[in-house]
Amino acid sequence: MDAKTVKIGLVGFGTVGSGVAKILQENGQEIAERTGIRLELACVADKDITTPRVVSLPAGVLTDDVSQLLNDKSIDIAIELVGGTTFAKDLVLTMLAAGKHVVTANKALLSEQGAELYRAALKARRCIAFEASCCGGIPIVSALRTGLAANQISALYGIFNGTCNYILTNMTRSGTAFADVLKAAQDKGFAEADPTLDIDGTDTAHKLALLAGLAFGCRIEMKDIHIDGIQDVQIDDIRNGQEMGYVLKLLAIGEKDAAGQLSLRVHPSFVSEETPLADVDGPFNAVSVFGNAVGNVMFYGRGAGMMATASAVVADIIDIALGTSERLFERMPMVTEKRKAANFKKIDDIVSRFYLRIMAKDEPGVFAKYGQVLGKHGISISGAMQHEGSGPDSTVPVVITTHPTRQKNMAAALNELQRLDIVRGKPVCIRIVEIPEDKE
Amino acid sequence: MDAKTVKIGLVGFGTVGSGVAKILQENGQEIAERTGIRLELACVADKDITTPRVVSLPAGVLTDDVSQLLNDKSIDIAIELVGGTTFAKDLVLTMLAAGKHVVTANKALLSEQGAELYRAALKARRCIAFEASCCGGIPIVSALRTGLAANQISALYGIFNGTCNYILTNMTRSGTAFADVLKAAQDKGFAEADPTLDIDGTDTAHKLALLAGLAFGCRIEMKDIHIDGIQDVQIDDIRNGQEMGYVLKLLAIGEKDAAGQLSLRVHPSFVSEETPLADVDGPFNAVSVFGNAVGNVMFYGRGAGMMATASAVVADIIDIALGTSERLFERMPMVTEKRKAANFKKIDDIVSRFYLRIMAKDEPGVFAKYGQVLGKHGISISGAMQHEGSGPDSTVPVVITTHPTRQKNMAAALNELQRLDIVRGKPVCIRIVEIPEDKE
């Protein structure tokens, strides 16, 4: 049986783009055998056509003129790998107008300006595929669209940003402060020169917007997501958490309660060291999904990098060539702009357990005062820890963990605690996230 | 946009069959919105049409006459959930001859008699889908066929049998012997009344045959797989392994070496307690896949049970209704009966680390004798452990772990060790499997 040939154009011959070309060269035969589709990289456009890449292209394929790709009617699928949200947006619109299906790894673009792009795609009767935009090589978009399509999803928990996870893992392992670990991560290439969008949680939220949209069947906007980054994480709290059996992760959380209200948030989270997500270390990503039929399913793999991301780009190309992507695209909730489940819970109404670290003068009655304030706001203490000895200025850190508490009660209690004359500085407050157990 | 209606027939209204009906009733609306396909369960055939199930069907749907289903031309997709390999085989052939695509969860049937069924399907221009046959609700068949299709797969490691994993987990946790844990598992419904095919490794091998066939692109027969079960596992060895940092699992292993030789085996395996598969407990399944682009990807979830398996059955129905399954089916290596990579490594030629426990008389020179025998066969010791004190008949267990060793050398050494006059009984020998690390 002969394989059908599908011609592809690629814009952006950087790291991931080179990876795509490398996969098509090295694994093209295997792909053709497995799927019946021979993928031909017919045109690659980049403004830099001289710097050597990890892969070399046949003569005539590389060009600095993107119109060569756009005008080639034989190219069915165009890949956008230029990044950013301005030029990339125009490019995707132009690709669609030229009659091409679009593959992109650009989560910022889709989560911030997807609506306009999806409309343009529907109008052009083409699709936009974005497996590579979330969690690198993990086929999670495909799992949510087809593999788990028999389920109503009640929750998803994810570690979506390799840079943050690398930093938190290394702080935990080495006991080194945030700034030093970030510097080391930059030196090793695990963090960008400007890591703002990673460490402030924005990148994680971009991915949550896309995946939660698929999981819960509604269009999610960035403003629907509460975001705290890891920039203020202190090593003392990681250590205290460890002592109590917790590991600190930057989690993306999407939960749908019994009444159908959605809670979407990204924040540093203590998770039990027993939960599988606690073991996801370094630059790896993972997604834990709860479905009403399947129970708990977890996916784990490299969240970024040349080849892992390129693996997902090529998976998207295959789905488009098979016709699956196109058929599902026009049904996607973010595309139909449906917001049926779009009943979003305010962060104030979230119920969570909390970890508190309060620095106070080492004097009698401190614990009693904390207890009074917390009790007044209906907050029940589940654990407490105070090490002997005191720090500079004879202050001592007291660590308190709470039973499930409404966020707004905690905010009020924190406000009051901070005003106690014995308390030094702002108490540290980190959510403890209890990932449901799918037990025997 | 209206959803297209697809009619489905189901034969076998047992546990999984009831789960399928339940999903279609409870999640049908969600599925239609997500995929554009409205699934209608038009006919359910079972010889027992009186016992109440967890779900009730509309009047006229349940029948004890399978021909009602076969003769209904409006039914496009037929689900075989009767189990076994004799009646089920005839049934699948009849379904195909009646022009229906077939969905089955029957790994025994496909791994043992797939060739004939695939030929019949190709002839009838229909497909056979089997997501539910491997690892319950984990979408691993789909991942290997499309999600990871950009990769050349070098290895897969899996925990595929919930009964064995439940037994090993509980032996490890409670320190109870195999027979007692098996009994308790049967009482709780985690093991069949006749658990032979589970504990002897056959069920795991059935799944390995299917998944390794997809991963490595060749038809795999049961005779190509070396199989050892868990029936002889002793609690002492689990304990010794724990002390040395290992967890005992029944692993399915598929590895392709640099020369393209395939090693396929199922056996009790010590894995490092650090490796993610070590944390897969109880009735859960997991699959760890290594691809040349994606690196390591792991999938985790419920390997069996009514709803998890039904989730996979419905995922297959969706893929067929989308047209994906049909297009990929005729390419599947087991279907085309390709055996291109079918260069199988003999178990004698496998190189592995080993754990040995040798019972011997407590007398001077024992260690030296072991060392001589192992050294003579070129086997290098990597660790040794002997606890003080001796057991009945003043015998002492000595535990030795080796560096990587060819199986045939180990077999020869064991043979010789067993003949030493100081040695009591047959030494215990368990492979230590080093799952590759995909490190930063």
C-alpha cells in the first residue's frame, strides 16, 4: 500500500523547527509505515538562512521569503514556530487565508488571542492544532479530545512549566535560595535570560487555559485564572514542608465542583510526598486527570526541549493528515466560544488547606494569640511546628497547617495576624493541595 | 452543528458491558458535544436477559438473540465483550462478515488468534479496535498509534496486570506470603477464582504482544515472549530487595537494541525504588515508553474494572466513528503481518543484573565458594548481604547482586552453585531491571 504524500511548510527554523526537520528526516519512513502518510517538508522560512542548524535541508527548501511558502498551493499544512503574539498572529491569519491548516506550539498566542484565530480558521474551513503548546511531547491534547472523550472530567492537576519545576526541585534538593538556583538554571539553559513569564506563572496559566478548556468544555480566558508565581518562594518553607511530608510544586489546577462551578488557578502548592505528582522532578511535566469513568489517569514526560516539542508538532501534522484534527476542531469548545460551564468560582471562595509561617517575638502566649485569631475566623489548626531556639532579633518561626478553610477567612485572619504587635513581617501563606486519591 | 448519530451493538452485558451502557447514558451528551458524534446503543445481546444490571436499557434493546444485532444493517459498530477465545472468535468473524467494525477488549483472542481475525477484517474492509484490551482506561494504544507516531520507539516497560500488582504491593506492604495475599485478593474481588492466567504472566504477555507490536512495528506471537509468573515469589526476597532499595514488580519488557534485535519478556523484576514504576501500586497499571524524539513518556491509570475499561471501549467507538481507526487499521504491523523487526533475542542472550539468594550451611568459606563459581562464569558481584544469625538446620541466606551478566552464564553458574555440597535447595534468582533514566 502506498503512503499518501502530504507537503508541509514551516516558519521559524529555530530549536523546535530544527527538531521537526530532524524528525521528518530520521523517522519519516517509520511514520509512513505507521500512518500511511509520507510527510514532505517542502519549504522552511526563516529570516536567518545562513546559521548552520542540527539538520541540513535539501537545496531550495530554506528561504527567507515566507511568501514562497504561502503561495505554494501544494503545501497543505503550515507550522508556526516563530513565537510571540504579534508577528505570529498575523502569520497564522495569513496561513489560514492561504488555505493551510496550521500547527503551532504557541500557547501565549492561543490563550490570549485564540478567539480571533479560531474564527478565522472556521471561516477558512481550516483547523489549528496545538498539541505542542502544552507539555511538550506528552500527547495530552489528544488524550483530552479523543482518548478520554468518554468521560466527564472533574479535575485536572498539572506541572506545566519545566523551568519552575527545575528551580523548585533544585531548591528542595540543595537547600539553595531561589535567586541562586535561578542563576544556575539560566547558566545550564533550563531558564530563559528573561524568565519572567515562567516564574510568575503566566506560562503555566496559558497552558491551563487551553487544557482546562478542552477538559471542561468551555472557552477559558486568562482573566478566569488566579495566578501566583514562584518568585517569592523561600527555602525555609520548602524545608518546613518537607519535614511535614509535603513537596512544593507550581501546580495548575482545574476543578469542577458538584454544582458545576469551575475553579482555575496556578500557585505554589504543597502536595503530599505520597502523591505521584510529588515525584515529578526537574524539567519534567505531568498531568493528572480525573474522569467519571476512567478514574485517575496520569501522563508524564518532557515538557519542553527541541525533540520532545517537535514530537508533538509532528503528531499534530499526522492528525491533520488523517483528518481527525479537522473534524474535531470545529467542535472544540474554545472554538465554538461556548461558555456553558463558565461559572467561575472566585478565588475568595476557594476552600483549601493552608500552610502558614509566622515570625514572632519569642515570648509567652504567642501560640495562644495565633490560635485566637484563627479561631475567630473559623479556621481550625491541623498541625503546628516550632523548633527550639530563636533567630535574629530573638524571633521564632511558628509553622501552622490548617484544615480546609475558605480563602476569604484566611485572608482576614492573615491581615489580623500581621497586625499583632508580636508578629514580625508578613506571614508566609502557601496552599496545601489535596489531590484526590483514586483508591482500590 | 448537529451531531451525527452512530448506532452500536454490544454482545456481552456483563461488568464491562454494563459500564459501556452506563457511559453512553450518562456521558452521551458530553461525547456528542466533544466529538460531534451521538452514540446510540441500539442492541445489546446476552444469554442472560433477566438479571438486573447497574444500568437499565430502553425496551427492545436487550435481547438473547445475537442475530438481531447482526442483521440490523443500521448498526455500524459491534462490541465483543464475551471473553474467551472460541465463541468470541466466531462472533468477531460473524460481526465482520455482517459488515460491522469491531471493538473488543479481548487481549487473549487478539494475541493468540489475531492473524486470522485481521485477515477477515481486511477482507471485509472493516477494522478491529482494541484500546480496552490493554491497560484499561489508559489511552496507550492510541498514544502508540498517533500521539507518539513521530518516534522510533526503543523500549517500553509496563505493569499490565492489576491482580499481580495488587498481590505484590500487598505482600510488600504487609509482609504476608503469596498464598495468603492471593486469598485476600480473591475475597475482595481483585483476583479471579481461577487466577492462573494472571499470576503465571500470560495475561501480561498478551498485552505485551499487542503493545510491543505497535511500538516496534512488527507482528509478535506469544512464542516470541519469555514468560515467568509471580507464583513462586517469596516474601523473604521482597524484603531483601527492599533493604537494598528495590521494589518487586511483574514487568512487561520490550527492548530494541542498537542492532535492531528485540527482547520481549515478562518476569518478576526488581526495579529501583527511585524509578516511577516502583510507585505504581495496587490494581493500577503504567506504561513507560522511550522514543527517539520524545524521550521518556509515562502513562498511569486503572488497568481494569467496569468503568475504566468501558472508558476505553467508548474511546474506540469514537475513533471508529471519526474514521481514524479504520485508516490506521490497515497499516498496523500486526495486521499487515510484517515481521521486519522480528529479530528476536533469545532469553539466553539477555544481559541483565541479577539478585540471588542462596541458602547454605553456616560455615567458613561459604562466600569464597560462591565467589569462585560466579567468577568462573565471568559474573561480577555488585553487592552482597548476609544477616547475622542462622535459620533452621543452621542454614543462612546469602544475598548477592551482580553486575550485568549474560543469562546463559547465570544459568550455568546457578547450576553449579546448586551442586555445591554446602548449598541447601535451589537458589532464588530474580532479574534486576534497570529502566533507563531520561535525565536533565
